[in-house]
Amino acid sequence: MTLALSMLLGSLGASIANIALPTLAEAFSAPFAEVQAVVVAYLAALTVSVVIAGRLGDSRGLKPMLLAGLSVFAVASLLCGVAPNLWLLVGARALQGIGAAFLTTLSMALMRQTTSQARMGRAMGLLGAMSALGTALGPSLGGLLIPATGWRGIFWVQLPLTVIALLLAFATLPSAPGEGKASSAGLSPILSRSLAPNLIVNLLVAAVMMTTLVVGPFYLSLGPGLKATQVGFVMAIGPVISIFSGVPSGRLVDSLGNGRVLGIGLSLLASGAFLLALLPNMIGVTGYALSIVVLTPGYQLFQAANNTAALADVPPKQRGAASGLLNLSRNIGLIAGASFMGAVFAFGAGPEDLVHATTTAIAAGMRLTFVLAGGMMTVAIGVALGRHSVAKHLQ
């Protein structure tokens, strides 16, 4: 419960501010390019802090550092809620992102520490489901709060949730014997033998998933011409599937093993990506939805299997650092998906500005982007198979 809530808070903090950007632009009389910093500051601070959070967890104890991260997140939420101007809000959001790095990284490491090996898959599946729930909950919760409380309400609501998580963590999480005496020696052999392939595949998968979140709204609004509310409804299909498929995915890892589930997940991801290159251009929104229905369970299967496999052989005193590296690779993938894959879509749609692009041009951009995404997933399958062969050889 405690670790699930911590993971949810980290993803909720990332998604809840997006819907407030137009309100913030009006409230601070600022251009959209400036208020975007409210989102970017959080993600940038989160990305650069995850490995540091993991190393501090190893050296000073996972539980104490999670408590510190929750405290920072709570203080930052308060500062966001009372910020008198845009740039103080941006600074508070950066602080909140630092706190979120501790929440997401150390929740994973503590889950590995406190859960038996036989139940590790479902534990990682639960964290994946909570991450998806936070991502899906952010826009809808923000949409309810902003009309009632103004933009400050989206930050105020995070404060009591964080305090609850802080109290639960203090009362329920055990302190492992020997915490705070970790050494970083020996982590880089770990990386070369087992963790590096997991990080590479994690980056590729995160890039493809972010591509769906960035390119999807453009296609749905400019291709079939859906209204904003309809786009939101279609875009919610993926997060809803993620919420309900997270724990079952973890159970499959526990029963079938990491290797098989990883292969199934990556195969579904590759299939879903190639379907996105074909079906939307053939049968429209229905094709898009069917492709997402194939892609999303693959992502949850991948997450549960990859995270379990990555942390399986890591010594207890290095689990924080390993979790930090997993989160770092995921965040780099998200940034690559938003920037590079977004540029590929724009290139495929032709020289016209996307807003004025024809339906045919949007279809061409969609096809090029997801053919490339499917190719990336094919590479990921190759990396995963190579890791599995090496692991069998080393046994």
C-alpha cells in the first residue's frame, strides 16, 4: 500500500499539471512557451535525480531516503500551491520532481527488498499499474479541481496524499539490517553482464510508448477530425488497459518466468506498433483503438518482466542504484519519444505545418513513425534474446 501510493504520487505529479497550462497562461499573463516550463522542470529534475536517489538509498538506507523524498515532495507541493509568480512555481515544480525521483526509484528497490522472489512479478506489476493509474488520473482529477479551486487546487490535493504516504512509510516499512553501509564497488560488472540489456530495451520501449502519447492526439484530431473530448476518450483507452493489466501481468511473470513474459510483451509491442502504421490509415479510429488494445498489454507485460529480471541478481546494497538506472533509461526514452519520434512524424507528414497538413500527409507521417517504432521493438526483441542467451551461458 505504502509503496504503491508513493509510485502513484510520482506519476500523478507528472501528469496533473498538463491540463492546467492554459489556466496558468491566463493567470500569470504568460505565453504558452513559458508555462510549459511548469511541466518540463518536473520531468527534467526527475530525470537527472533518479540515479542520485538510488545511490543515496544504497548508502544511507532505502527507507530513510524514501521518507526524505516524501518530505521533499510534500514541501514542494505546498510551495507550488502558494507560489506567487510563475518562476517560483517552476522552481517549486523542479523541487517536486527531485522528490518524485526518490518516490519512483526507491519504491521499486523497497518492493524488491520486502517481497519474496515467488511474488516479485505481481509486486512489480502492481507498481506498473499504480504508475499507469497516476498518469490516467492526473488529467481527469485536474479537470475536476481547476473549475472548483483554481490551478492551486491541483497542488494542494497532493499534499494530504503525500502526508498519508509519509506516515504509512514511517509506520509500516521495515529497516533492512545493514542499511546505510552500502558500497558502489562492483556495480559496473553487474551493468555489463545483466543490467545493460534491460536498460537498452527499457529505453526503446519507453520511447515507443511516449510516441503514442505525442503522435496519437495529432493523428486523432487532424486525421479523423475528432473533437478534443473525443480525442481524450480515445487516448484514455491505453491507461485504462494498463491499470487493469498490471497485476495480472505480474502474476504471469511469477508463473511463467521473466524470459517468456518478456518475449510475449515485446512481441505484442512490436505487433501493436506495426498495426498503428497500418490499421488507422485503413479503418480510422477503430484501427487506432484496436492497435492500442494490442500494444498496451504488451507494455505492462514488458514492465513486470523487465523490472523483475533487472533487479533479480542485483545485490541488496546496490538495488537503489539499479532502480535509479532503470528509471533513468525510461526517462531518457520518454524524452526521445517526445522529441525525436515527434520530429519523425512531422517529417513524414511533409513540409506543411502540421495544423494545416492534409489527411493524406497525416497518414504518411503516422505510417513512417510507427514503422520505425515497430523496427525499434524488433531491435528490442533481439537485445532481449541476446541477454537470455548470455544468461543461460553464464549459468
